[in-house]
Amino acid sequence: MNAPMNPAPVAGTVARQTLYKDPDGTARDTDTLMAPAATVRELIDTRAAALGARPYLIPVAEGGARPEDVAAALTFAELRDDCRELAHRFAQAGLRPGDIVSVCMGNGIQSARLILAAMYSGLIVNPINLLCQPAQMQYIVEHSDTRLVFVSEAMLPAVQEALDAARAQGMTRSVALVCTSPDASESPEIPAPDGPCVPASPDLRDVALLMYTSGTTGVPKGVLLTHANLLANAAFISAEHRLTHDDRVLASLPLYHINGLVVTLLTPLFHGGSVVMAPRFSARTFWHDVCTSRCSWINVVPTIVAYLLEAPAPERAVLAGLRFCRSASAALPAEHHRAFEARFGIGIIETMGMTETAAPVFSNPYDASRRRIGSIGLPSGGEAKVVRRDGSQTEPGETGELVLRGAQVMRGYYKRPDETADAFTADGWLRTGDLGHRDDDGYFYISGRAKELIIKGGENIAPREIDEALLRHPGVLEAAAVGVPDAAYGQEIVAFVVVRGPDGSDAADAAGSGDGVAFTPPDAAALREHCLKTLGRYKTPKAFHFVTDLPRGPSGKVQRLKLLQR
């Protein structure tokens, strides 16, 4: 395939380094940090040989976890055997190394098996976002060059519609559809079109994953990540969170998102841990699943934190087995961070990453005394700096754009050479598009997206500052500020607000019933008065729009540009 090349060298051997420094500065040289393999295939084979009978993927039914679910787990040895069988079926179907296969279904053991088997077979797997609009779905099935789509019954009409539309507009490529269930226990049969049977043997420099971004500012971009990229970050995450084969995590984030795929699926494979495969996030069953399955850590996004704060809380004693909660994919409001730790007694490790960096590229230290609320932490297994428009590095406390480089940074965007080139600086640093700063101790902070920055009367205002001020009002559940055109100031501030209902829980009803303290929903006058006290007149929004929810991408990030369309 013609994959655009990353201007920065892909250091595939970084994941094999023998010495690594945690974000707290501790140098470590342990078996956990030693990459056991160069590719996902080698990793699966290695884990099966060493931990064959141990559970890897543990199913969870729609009604919630049960103690007996562990007995139905897919072991490391069974995963290897399934991958070998599917590799044979892929080859018989005429799929060659480097061909692209898509997976369009919710979480489940079958979904995970198919994703890993495709990588094992030397193919490139393309997990499709189930939240895609019809035009995005059509674009992905056409642009990706996929030859085969594994699809659930629920998603089959949408995929078929996308293929029909693509063919009506001239696509001639044959695409096979294989309908299967996310929680199926048996590997699916694969139709065999005409073509040679070619055995696959992937290399660490080969692309393993094609994942499309959410496309909030245009058509989705297909991010190319190699085996080396994925295993590098699995190693870094395992090291920073001190994860071993005794650890278990609940996979409630979708596998079609980079966080769910790399952090909750590939990372336990790397350190030999286990994964509890929940069909989806549910505030009603979340703590039940965590406790019944005896998870030792959880991986969430800020939206989940907000929902859990509104849902009933279990007794502290049943949460004693949880070592930490990891938050990622979007900035976690400081008020929610403190409230979660106070209510559940579980420390949060805030991190930050992108699809383009195979998930995290920053992490707060494992040592709770060194974590900083509001910070995304320290560089994780790579390098980071903040630069001015001219490319020069900023001073501590000075805002600029975050740029990154490291072993987890993408190869590039699929069939988008110009945008790949634009994504990197001349000397190979990835431009994140995020505005932020670092402090004197090297901790980094995000203030917003460069494209979302509000410029009022020549003054730069970070939307997150407005958001967090509004969240400090007891009647506000969620908030997002945007800039709108203004004749006098160039831009003016408008805030979209989700308020708590009369019983303090209406906004979370979709995720679970609440038990919060009752609040009187605020009106615009009350919020304006609150902002005048906390932000001052210049940063107080000109208008407040009350909405039932905020548009979010699969990562949980608020899609501010969509708010402007409301």
C-alpha cells in the first residue's frame, strides 16, 4: 500500500529499551518494560507460551458481570489458536499482507478477537466508529480501500447503505461483508474470492492499524500506526502505571477509539493482564461490573466521570481493590477530579494523547503525591515542548502549541501526503493543535485547541477557562464556551450549559439514576452573576444557551464547532 511516510524516523526498537524513567523520575529496569516482541503477532505467541491458561478476555453480558464469567474467558492460548485459524482463513480468502479489513461492531470478545487476528495476520485493521454519520461511513469504506468488513447485525444496514452509495458514485472495488455478533464465541467463516493464498509475516515497521479521526473540522483523516507504534505505547503505559499480569481492567470505552483499543486491549496483552469486555459504558452497571470482576484499575474519559458523580455510589469497602482510575482523551475539569476522588476514594491519574500518538503521550506520575490536578502530566515515553508561532520554544508559563515526538507517533495520514507533511515541523515534531504551557517543574497543561481559541478584542481567551468557571456553579453539570463573530470585538463569548434537574440528576438519567443533592436550576442571570464574580466582566459570556447535552466525539471531547451550528 502507498502509505505516506512520517518525516520523523519511526524508532521501532524504543519499545525494547532496557531502562525507562517513570513520569515521577524513577528509573526502572524490569521484565515489565522489556518488549517481548516486535509485532502484535510475536506478542500474542509469546504471551500464549508463557501464560497460556490464564484468562485474557472476560465476557460481560448485557445485564452486568457475574462471578462465573471468568470461567468463560478467552485465554492467551485460545487467543493465539483463534488468531492462527483466522490467519489461515484470511489467506484462503485471498487477503494479502497489507490489505485492509474493517470491524464495525460494539465491544465484545469477538470484536477484540477480529481486531487482534487481523494484526496477527499481517493485515491492517480499520475499526469503524459506530457514531459515524452516513456521509462519514461512506467516505471511510471508500477511502480506506477495505476489502472485508466484519459487521454486527445492528450496523449492517448502515454499512450496506454506505457501500451502495459508494458504488453509485463509481467505486468498483469488491468488499465482502461478514455479519457476526460482538460477543460470538466462534470465529466467523470468511468468503473466499478468487485470489492467491499468501501467508503473512508482519514486520515491526508494518502498519497494523488504520483509525479514522472523528472529522469534526472536515472529512475524517485515516491515521496509520505501525506495530512498533502500538507496542511502544503499550510498554510505556504498563511501566508508568506499574501494571503486571495480576492486573485487570474494565473495557467500557469503545474499541473503535484509540484509547479503548490501545489502553484497555493492547496494554493488558503486553503486560499479561486481563480485560473485562463490557458491551458499552453504563453508569447503572459500571461499579457492579468493576467489583464483581475484581478489576484493579479503570480507564475512563471525563464524560464518564461526570455521569458517575451523578449515579449511586457503592460502599467504599467494595472499591478497595482498585489501585487507580486513569482519565484520558479530553481535559478533566478540576472540580470533577476533586469530587470523584472525594466521593469514591480512588486516585485519578490524568493523561493525554491523540489518535496520532497511539493514545497517551503525557501522564501524571503513579505516585499520588506527585500528581497535579489540572495538569496532563509529564511526557510519556517521548519528548514534548511548547513552541511559539515561529517555532521557538516558550518559557515556563508561556502559552504556545504543544509539539511531540517519540516511538508512538504515527506513520502519517493514509493517502493524505500534504496533510501528513503539514502535521509535522521541518525537524520532525508532531503538531498537536493544542494550546498549553509547561511549568517550572516540567508538567504540562492544556488550555484548549488552537482552532477553538476565542480572540476578543485582541485578547486570547481559552474556552476551558470559561468552562471550568461555570462548572464551579452548583447547578451546572456541563458547560462549553465558544467564540461567535462580533462587530465590536471581533469575537464574543457564548456559553452552552447543561444544568442539573430539580433533583440534581436529570442530565444523567440516560446513564443511570442519580442520588445527588437537589439544586434549583440556574437561569442566565444567575450564571452571569456567577461569571462576573469568578471571571470578571471581560471574560463573562455575552449569552447563555441551555441545552440537554453537548455534542461529543467518541473520545469524549466536546465538539465546539458543532455547537455553533445549533
